[in-house]
Amino acid sequence: EVLINQIAAGEVVERPASVLKELLENSLDAGSKAIEVQLTQGGIKQLRITDDGCGIDKEDLALALERHATSKIASLEDLEAVGTMGFRGEALAAISSVARTKITSRARGASHAWKVSERDHEPMPAALNGGTVVEVEDLYYNTPARRKFMKSDSTEYGHCDDAFRRVALARPEVGFQLSHNGRVNLRLAPGDAERRAREILGDDFMEQARVVDVAASGLRLFGFASLPAYARSNRDGQYFYVNGRFVRDKIIQHALREAYADILHGNRHPAYALFLELDPAGVDVNVHPAKTEVRFREGRAIHQFVFHALTRTLAAPVQ
Ligand code: ADP
Ligand code: MG
């Protein structure tokens, strides 16, 4: 059990992309409509996220980096011990234990902003028009054993780009921007699901994609799925969400593979942006906080539904 906790805690802050995912989720939780991400050296040197959300007031800011920590976490062993307390409210505390972390935030209605850092949890007055800026620098500067597991800047950037796209695809009503080493790589204006899918998966995907929209017995699957002629040689364009959360689930993947089995040949992979919605009671999304697993109560029914919804959509004659 101790071992499981240690492994799990390490995975919450596995690499820059996992930090980015947590920070993006926090910004979205805060009701942000515009989120800007600036990365330096794959996010290892710096990861900066600016949002226009509700902000954090002075009292909460004082606790944001230590909410559940009884003392300052300085070693890898301490970080792993954090896992025993569970993951709710642990992200910022965990991140700030392995990276130089600053939060500047101005709560709505506050006369000015406040700022805290991993070294000083006492808020200091700061300047900011609104929202929150989180800066995470020198990931694992104090835990060389972990630092060794990070790959090259470009590999880590690639993982950050993946994490960013996964979040952005599911939230088309929010504007996002991603830059790396001072250069803007992705600028996503707020819009509808179709426009966002086009931006994330590309024009050539969208030109041929089938619109999926099937509902039955409390389940709904909607989104876009490629026709066989479009199939890619890799799995990059595969996005599946359950109640808005990106998942990579065995049951779902099997259902999709089956739906494409007779129409895709060789080493070809479909691309899709699909959103499954169901009663939250029918799915456990907290199998692991940093992973993409879920557990369905009625796995067979979900499999059947996804398989049939897709088979029917792909087989429909072209209008
Ligand atoms: P959790 O998200 O599970 O509560 P975190 O450690 O990720 O835990 O964040 C701690 C708290 O800090 C959040 O509950 C929230 O109140 C506040 N917070 C973090 N990021 C932001 C943000 N970008 N905007 C507003 N509040 C934030
Ligand atoms: Mg969080």
C-alpha cells in the first residue's frame, strides 16, 4: 500500500505535462474564458499560465500551496508521503514541493492582487488586473532523482502540447493560447465544437469526418469520426471523452476497434473527437487522479452503445 501511494504521488507531478494538466483544470474550475500558457524549454525551465477566472482571495492564497501539508515538503520522500492524504487539494502543494512556484491572483472585487511563492506563503501585495497567474520554474530542481526521468525539451513539449489539446478540445467556449520559447504555436478562439475540432484535428480531418450524434437509454455519443479513407498511420488524432473528461479506456477502445474492424485494413488508425455522456453515477472517474482510466458500472452496455452508434454513423450513405 505504501508503495502504491508512492508511485501514485510521483505520477501526479510526473513531468511538465502533468503539471500543465492540473493548472489548466484549476483555471477552468475558476470559470476562466481565456487561458494563456507559456512554456520555456519544454516546460522544464518554466511553465506559466495566465487566466481570467475568479481569482483567489488573500486568505485562500495563503493556504493554496500548503492546504493539506502539515510542514513544508522538501524531499522526494515527503512528496511521496503526500499520497497518503489523497489527491484532492494536493496538486499545488505537490507541484510547489518540486518546483519554484509563484501564484499571483486578484479575486473579483479586490482592490489589488496578492502573491505567494513556495518559499513564502504569506501573501505580498502585487499588481494584476484580474484572474490568476501561476508560474512553475525549474521542475525537480530539488529532486535530482526525478529530474533524470524527464526527456528532452522537445519530447516534454510534445507531451505538454498533447495535454493542452486534450483539455482545449473539450472546452470550445474557452479561448486558449499556447506558446513555447516565446513563440505562439496554437491560438484557439472561443467557438463551437465543430470549429474547435477543426483547429485541433485539422481541416483535412474535418472535411471528411462524419458527424456522430446518437442517444439511447440515458447515453449520448456525439462528435466527429473519420471515414476509412482518411485513416492515419498513428493514433495521434484519437480523442474520447466521458462526461467531458479525456479517457483512454479498454472497453471504449475495443468498441471503436470493432466498429472500424471491417472497414479499416492494415496498420491504419481512425481519428475522432467523441464525447460520451452518461449519468455520473454510472461511471467512476476517480480510479486514478492523474490517469485516463475510468470504470463503468455497465461496461457491456457502454460497449454495445458505442459500437452501434459508430457503426450506424459510418455506414450511413453520404448525403
Ligand atoms: P484542487 O483543485 O483539488 O482544489 P489544487 O491544489 O489544484 O487543489 O488547488 C487548490 C485551490 O487553489 C483550489 O481549490 C482553488 O481554490 C485555488 N486555485 C488554484 N488555481 C486557481 C486558479 N487558476 N484560479 C482560482 N483559484 C485557483
Ligand atoms: Mg486542482
